[in-house]
Amino acid sequence: MKHKIKRALSHPLISGSSIVLVGSFLANIFNYIFNLLLGGRQLLSVSDYGLYMALTSIFGLFATFSIAFSGIFAKFSAKYYAAGDLKASGILVKEGFKFICVFSLVVLVILSFLIPVLLSFLHINDYKLVVLVILSIITSILSSLPLGVLQGEMRFYLLTFITGISPIIKIILGVLMIILGLKIFGVMIAIFLSIIIPYIFITYYIFNKYKISNLNTVNAGFFLKELKDYSLKFFLASFGMIFISYADIILVRHFFDPVSSGHYAALSLMGKVIFYITSPIYMVFFPLVAQKKEKKEKLFNTLILAVAIVFLVSSGMSFVYFLFPGIILKIFFPAKDYLILSSFLGPFSLYILVFSMANLFCSFLLSIGKTGIYKINLFAIGFLIFLVSFFHQSLYQIIGVLFFISFLLLLMLLVYYYYHGRD
């Protein structure tokens, strides 16, 4: 029995997740402090807090590019690292950097033209706030290459350091900006700096490690071909999951008044804590499965272990949210303005539980190259927008739509796994 426990604890999914969990836990503590200062302690008003969450949701939504490309680079990095092909890894860094720079420039131009649309849709008066969000998005996209390489090589200690330092920078600079009277504009400056400073560090580390200036990329065509074949479908599949996780705040900001939007932003943050607690599993799970796939090792036991961990943690947290909503509110948003959220916490946690399971299966299927799920995820996006456009009379309706879409998405991914993910 002791041997089995020791063996289970030494499993890469557990040991790797433990490292990432420590970093994520510390980062989440700092992010909690930051949000507590802004919303719970009301350094920002309820309406301004709703605006802040809407702006960060824009970042999160367009950060689909960053998350998708990180996943793509992680998959290739894991593949080359497992094969011990350092030259291929170097080519990945060099050609990937060229690709990501060109892509970032295109996104920058497009988003610049979309500034008036974003200002109108989200009822924002200060264009400088949107400009800061756009700069943060571009920096995040550029970060996807070094972060993806580190994830693929399972350099979790360095990833943990990066994960932890960013919110510390955000807190220090954010509070300083508010003290200086810059309010939400200062907060967005702090967020931008908390992204670009770690990016400079990890980019230097990756470039120095592979010394890409010395690489002959005559044989880089194999990487570019694989990237072209894999990236578009991977991006569309990732976009579906990320859109669902961020679009609710943006849609609520559009359909509801500023105060209700602020309330929902706080609810979303509290509920998604459940998802953030299990997020280390996804970070470790993806490269681990990709490497096992490359080595032709069995994957089912790793999948079952991940499912068990995510389900037990998420359902346990959901149980707490149902039974003790008052305690959750006191921890996150003790201000009286947020007391009305007590009855929403339990139902919202159920949505997060189901979404977490769907996200896990999506991650698994993408890690083994089953990018065809992009059709399922895009269908979920379209259906979500369709339902919210008709059912947005109350926050309960929004939560109901999110739960239904997540449940339907999970079912479709399970069916896809049964027919295509077991070969």
C-alpha cells in the first residue's frame, strides 16, 4: 500500500502539478489580494470594478492567441524534447519567434481599428484604457513562445517563478498608481507592466539557451509545415474554450447596467477560483500527454487520474459554495454592496464544475493531436451567443445558459473521445 502511494505521488502529473500548484497558489493569493483591494476594499467603486473586469476580460478573450500559441509551441517543444532533438528545438524558437512577431503586428493593426467598436460596445469613455489592454494583449502573444517552450520541456520551477512574480508587480504598481490618483487607468498601467517585465526576462533566457543566431534554419521547413497543419485548428479549438470562460463578463457588461455588471464580475471571479485551483493540472497534463503520445506510451491511466483530481477538487469546492456562501463572500468581497451575490454562488459553482471537466477533455484531445474538436467548440460559441441574446433578463438566466452550454460541450467532447480519442 505504501509503495502504491509513493508511486502515485511520484507520477509526473502529481509531482509536476505540485510544483505548479505552489506557484499558482501563491499567484492566486496575490491576485486575490489585488482584487480584494480593488473590489472588496473598494479602492474602485462597484461600477469601476465592473469596468476593470470587463477590460481584463477583453484581454482574456484576445489572449486566446497567447494561450493557443503557447499550447502549440508546448506541443512541438514536448515532441522535440522527448526525442532529444536540440536542433529542432532551436529551430522552433527561431522560426516561432519570426512567426509570432509578424502575427502580433497584424493583431496590433486590427485591434487599433477596432478601438471605436470596443468603446461603444462596452460603454467606455476613455480610449487610453483600451490602448493599454491592446498593448497587454500584444505582449501576451509575444510571451507565448518562451512560455510554450518552457511548458513543453516541463521547466515548472521557472514557470512557477514567472507565475508568481507577475501578480506581485501588479499589486505594488497598481496600489502605487491608485495612491497617485490614477484610479482605473493606473491599474491598467500596472497590469501592462506586470506582463511585459516577466516577458523580457524569459525571452532573454530562451534566446540565450538556444543561441538562435547561430542556427542554420535551412531545414526549418518541417517545422513550418507542421505548424501550418496544426495551428489553425488548434487555435480555433482553444478559442472556443477561452471565449466561453471570458465572454460572460463582456456580454453582461453590454446587456446589464454598470452596477449589475460589477456584481457579476465579482461573482465570476469568486466562482472561477474553483477553476484556477485546478489549473496546475492542465499546465502539467498537456505536455505530459504530448510526450507520452510521442513515446507511444499508454494515456488512459493519466487521463483518469486527471479527471479524478479535477472532479474531486471542483465538486468539493462547489459543495462549500452551496453550504457556506456567506463565508466565501467575506473572504473575497466583504463589502456590503456584494451581499446580494450570496444566492448565486452555488449555481455558478456548478457551471464551473462542468466547464472544468469539459476543458480537461478538450486539453487531452488537443494534446494528442485531435484538433477536429474545433468544430464542437465553435458550435458552442455560436449557441452561447444565441442563447444569451435572448435570455439575459437576470443573472440567473446567464448562469443557466452557461451551465447548459458547458454540459452540452462536455457531452459532445465525450462522444468525440469515444469515437476518435482512443486510437
